[in-house]
Amino acid sequence: MTLRTLDSLGSLAGKRVIVRCDLNVPLKNGVITDDGRVRASLATINALASQGARVILISHLGRPEGAPDEKYSLKPVSIRLSELLGSPVSFAADTIGEDAQRVVDAVGDGDVALLENLRFNEGETSKSEQERSAFAEQLARFGDAFVSDGFGVVHRKQASVFELASLLPSAAGLLIAAELDVLDRLTEKPQRPYTVVLGGSKVSDKLGVIGHLLPKVDTLLIGGGMLFTFLAAQGFRVGGSLLEADQIDTVKGYLAEAERLGVRIVLPTDVVVASHFGADAEHTVTSAEKIEEAPFGETGLGLDIGPETGRAFAAIIAESKTVFWNGPMGVFELAPFAEGTRAVADALTKVDGLGVVGGGDSAAAVRALGFTDDQFGHISTGGGASLEFLEGKRLPGLEVLGW
């Protein structure tokens, strides 16, 4: 089957189009700290508004557990959208109530409105298909067509992602189409050499990706907290560093499988070890194989890859034509432990081919470190959805669109 795209909906002039975006942005004291997902939604919004559609945006933000919670309101997002679009975005203080009806009724051709957080309603994430369907039916009365454009939620069977798409003429937006094009290039037809860089805290979060991509890649670079489980699998002691002891045997299996396939797995040769977790912690660079010989002994925490490893990873990335990166190399939020992540991000901006930042913490990291989206081939909005796709899983929010 073929993914239904905007063209399949025909002329949308004068029609009410419900667009499921992923506007789940980080907020601090009511202020958006990273508007990447808002900006990623603009292409579809503009495409619909320019043809005279009446655009009604819906999204979740955070985990409010089925009841209104002011700290999870989408009001700040409506303000930012107005700024980016250069025109007012009406905001409804509820999702399916009287104010939502009032706002939807007032939307004119080419106008844009945003309804309040979907997760203020229990039906959005309910495990009951009946409850999800009932909520989706209430949403559907606001629209003549539905566009799914929140790639970060297509792996969830939720009312606004799955059931709503079955109730109205539906199609994928431009963001989802772009994400799938990139993911297809990563899984089906990558230019070589093909390098995957994996970091983040837990190896267990990446096992499916490692298993599915091993036969497809040339080189796998391992950083972040997960590197210590790999080191332990090779028999090294890692002090007080993050370690998933229950995954050591699984990692040993992947190391053996990589050797059988001729895939190069590259582990750090040096790490930054700290006395404790904190920006003010004493820290030093030590051999990855001798972490417990650092000044902090068995209590030392590995919090970043070392500079030698950063340079080595950057050189491998520079030789590659396709690079996918998911997960920071260290605790980038703390300045002393951000340099490994910075080294990988900088190398990715120079890839002569396709360099993909895999969303989630990786996207947050590059922006926090001062990089801009246009410096990379692609910054995914997918996070968990991208990882599940790369694991080879079927995603309900795509299947309902014909994928």
C-alpha cells in the first residue's frame, strides 16, 4: 500500500482540516525553550492555509494524565505559532467543549486555530478502543478532512492518531512524508560508507535498533551511558558508571554478530570520569579500559566520551556518506561533559552526504549547544517513533494512512 499524501484529499479550499501536529515542546515557567517541533509543523500548515483551508490544529503537550493542568497548556504554543506564521492563531481553551466549538465556527478560509491539549481528555490515551473512538468522534465533528503530521506520535494507538484518521478522509502531512523519505534512505538505500552513532543513557533502549541495523551498516559508534555496558561486556570494570548488568550477555551477542557480519563497532578509548554527578564535580580524562584507576576509584562516574574518542568519532563520520545519530555522547546539560556531544554534532554538519540527527535528546542537544537546524541534513522530530521504525516495527499511525 502507498502512503496517502495531501494530494489525495483534492481541493481543500473552504474545508475544515484537522491537523494532528506534534507540538510537545519543552516549557520553562511557561516559556518555550526549544521551538523546533513548532517550526517543523509550519510547512504543512502553510500548505493548507495557502489553498484556503480552515486549519484546526490539535496536539498533546506533556503528560497531564487526562485532566486539565495549566502547566501543560498549549497557549504558549499558539502565541509562538502566531509569531512564526505572521498572522493570528485562534486558541480554544478546551478541546471538544463550548470554546472549541466557538473557535472552530469562527475559523475562516486560510485561518489557523489551535485547540487545547488533547491529553486533558482521558479518551486520547485510553487503553479502551471504545473510549478512544468516542473521543475521536467528538473531534471529527470539527472537520471535513484529517491530516496526520505528528511523526513523533505515529507509533502510538491514540484517538487523535489512529481512530480519528479512520473517521474522516485522511492523509499524511509534509512533515511525515519527509521523515519517511529520510528513514527509507537510512534503511533501504543508504549511500556508503554508512555509520550509525548511538548514545544516550541505556543500552536497553537501543537494542532493537542495533539488532535491526547491524546487517545494514558499515560502522557503529557507541557513546553515552550505554558505552559502559559495552565495556563491561568486554571484561572491563567501569567504576560507578551507569551499567545495565542484565544486558551484558545481549551485548556480547551483538559484538559477536558484528564480527561475523564484518561490521566495525567502535568503542571509546578514553572517557571523562567525575567524582560525582554535577557541573561542579572534579573530573579527569582516563583510559576507557582503566576507569577505576582514575583518582575516584570504584565510585568514579563516566559522564562523557574523552577528547581522543571525540576526534576519532569525528574522523569516521567525516569519511561516511550516510550517518544516523541518536543519543548524546555524555551529560551535555552540564558544561564539563558536553564536549563529546559537541564533537559529534560538529562532525555531522560536515558530512558530504546525508547526516541525520535522530530527534529527542539529540535534537535538544544540538540546539542547546548552539547549532542550527539548517546545519544538518535532517533533524528528526520522531524520537521514539523513529527508533521503532528503525527496529522494523509497524507503526499504527502510519498503517491507518495506507503505509
